[in-house]
Amino acid sequence: ILLWSPTLQVRTGTRGDKKNLGSFRRRRSGEPPLDKGPLPWLGHVLDFRRDPVNFLKKMQKKHGDIFTVEAQEKLDFSIFAEQMVRRVFGYHALEEDHQLALLSTKKHLMGDGLELMTQAMMTNLQKLMLHSLGSARGSNPWTEDSLYRFSYNIVFRAGYLAIFGTASSESAGTLQKADEQDRLESEELFLEFRKYDQLVSDLAYGVLHPRRKMEAERLKRLFWRALSVEKVREKDNTSRWVTEQCQEREERGVQRPMLGRFMLVLLFVSQGNTGPSAFWLLFYLMRHPEAMKAVQEEVDRVLKETGQQVYPGGPPIDLTRDMLLRTPVLDSAVEETLRLTAAALLTRSVVQDMKLKMANGREFALRKGDWMSLFPYVAAQMDPSVHPEPHIFKYDRFLTPQGTKKTDFYKDGKKLKFYNMPWGAGVSMCPGRFFASNELKQFVFLMLTYFDLELLRPDEEFTAADMTRWGIGLTHPTRDVRFRYQLRF
């Protein structure tokens, strides 16, 4: 990775090792500038927590592109690190957990496995989106709703059913009753998940108020029960991504109560960001009519090319993985949306004292035990020298004049390998990105196929991103947006 961008080196210590604590940290020769912060032992954690982007810009202006800050035990950005998984989800990871998850994800959320998951997602999206809607346009006036709640609700529930399985029609009595059970159960789970999701950021940073911590523990126990191995095995159509990983951990001695906690990890990593992404994509499309028109035309063209048509009383469309590979305009709109809203930290642990060579030729000494984090949101995604007018949504930013995917981006005359990093980079790049991207594209493709969409107040002030989510993953809006929709036919 070219570290020409603002880089945050984070030092964490343990209470039992006083020589590593903030008051005793001293900058050594060749090391990046050290900024201990205003608070003993805590360092900069509260400043970072309040506004990560402005904090990093302030540190960059003060110290340059690479610097060290103190953040005693509170600023551990590696969400998948063992201590974070334990703190946020209650799961005690195996030593080989990451490798097991990586292999299973590559097997079942890529290639042929991805095709099966795409089909399951499509079935469940349509089951939820089209439920109780009539087929005659005249009898279906505009329906008003809150866009963030609507998008997150549908995508989360469909993803949950596709991954963890659906109610058995045999035990429910009929397929219709099983579908109704799925709708009710997934709705209840979504409502609880939203409560938990609002606590995750503070949980991750270790700054959750004691009263809210009690609520977080209540919600964790609720999910451990709802996602228990016993309950999941009662379902039909459970994904191999879930069943295989559970079996592998059982074979390694993980007890079933702990497997329920692992299920919560899978639920969060698979569904915690896709719903908010769907909101932002639809929001940007509706705020930019030229973008909506271009994507709508592409969706209609792909449907026509596959001989499919939506009409009253007709069958649901069959949205295949192959169709999703023929949408360069939608792909560009998705990538632009993620450029504007994905704000995770890419973190590495320094496992031995080393020298880090920068793109400008300078070298810095790094200490064993420190964390090194890159914030691509500032480093690349919002850099005006890489992306002109970076704060403006341009649906075709990632399209060439020929209408193909654009990959040539430059800084200071040099072509960049990493110009947009919503999924991470290198060995830590999200292995489930293909499934997540398909979920997002399927939702928007189906919405534009079945419905006309409008913002109720298109000229109102732009909804801002919640700054407290920066550093964790995808940003959420500070407030919801009202919209309306009706069937196109």
C-alpha cells in the first residue's frame, strides 16, 4: 500500500506493563512524531471518538502524514481481533478462527457458492418486498415510508433468511404459513438488531455507559438464543456458509452455547453494513435524477435482453448472477456510494521492530506491539487530487467514456493501485464483498424494476453521516429521509 496518505500509528498498553503506558512513552530516534493527547492514560481516544475525520486531519496538519498517538486500550481498531470479538459479540475465538472463516467464505460466497446465495437472496427479497401488494396500479396509491428504515429492514431480513434459513413448511403446516412465520420472525429480529447496532460503536471502543452496557448484554443474550445451533437446525435452506462453519468449530471442541455467540458474529459481519449501503445508494439516486435515469435504463435493458417483463399477475423476475455482471452503470453508482460512505480503518499489528519506507523516500521506525492504521476515507476516497470534487456524488465516476469500468486513477502523476478501499485492501480485504455487493445490487435492481420512487422533500437539507460510525465501517445517516413508492405496473 502506498502510505502517502494520513497514517495513524496507535500505541496500546496493558495495565500490568507500566513501561508501555502513556506517561512513560518516549519518542525514539527515527520514530514518527508522538502526540500523547490531553488526558493521562486515555490519550486521544475521546477526541477520536467524537470526530475521527477532523481528528486525523488535525493531526496530519500538525505532524505530517504519519504520527503516533496514545490511546490506552481504548483505541483498538481491529474489529476482528480476538479481544474485540469477545467484547462486542461475546465470542471466544479459536486460534485458527480467521483462517477457517476465510476458507469457508471463499468457498460459499464466491464462485458457484455465490450463485446459490444470490438465488436465495433474490427469493427472500421478493418474498418481503412484494408481500401484500396488489397488482393493479390504480388500486395501489403511493405508499410513504422512511427510506433508511425501509432499506435496512428489507435487506437485513432477506439476508438473514438467505443465510440462516427459512421456516420449514412441514412444521408450519403450509408454505404460506412458513412464509408468514419468516416475515414475523425476521421483523422481530431486525428491531432488536437495530437496538444492538446502535451500541456496537461504543462497545468496540470500550466507552459504553454502564446502563447501556446492561442493555447490550440483554441483546447479546437474546441473539445467542435466537441464533442457537438448535434453532438454526430446525430451519430449511440454511446456507452452507453457516452449517459448515458450525460443524468445523464443533469438531474442534467449541460448545453449543459458544456457537450461538459465533452465529451473532456471522449475522453482524454479513448484515451490519449492507442495509445502510442500500439506503445511501437509493438516496443518492433519488437526489440525482440523471443518475436514477441512467441506472433505470440499464435495469430495463438487462430485463429486456433476458426476455423478462413485469406485469400484473405475472411471475416474479429471475434475477441471476449473470444479469448482475451486466450492469456497469449500477456498478459505478455502487462504488461511488461506498467511496462517500465507507469509513473503516485498515489496521496492522507491528509484530517486530521495523522500518517503514514511505512513497516519498522517508523512513520511520515502528515498534513491536504498536498498531498501524490507515484511514482510506481521508487517505484516498476524499482526496481531491485523486477524485475531483470528492464530496459530490457522481454516478459515472468509475465509468470510462466507453461505458466500461474505470480503474485508472492518479496522484502526483503516479497511477494508483488503491484509489477506493471500501472493502479494505491486501490480505484483510473483505472476502464476503462479492455477496455483499450482490445483495446491494439485487435490492436496488428489484426496487427499480417493481416501483416508482420519489423523495417527499427532494430539496431539503442533505442528511449528514453519523461521525461516531467512522472507523467502524459504513456510516449511518444522522436522521431518516421520507420517500414514497408505488408499483410501476
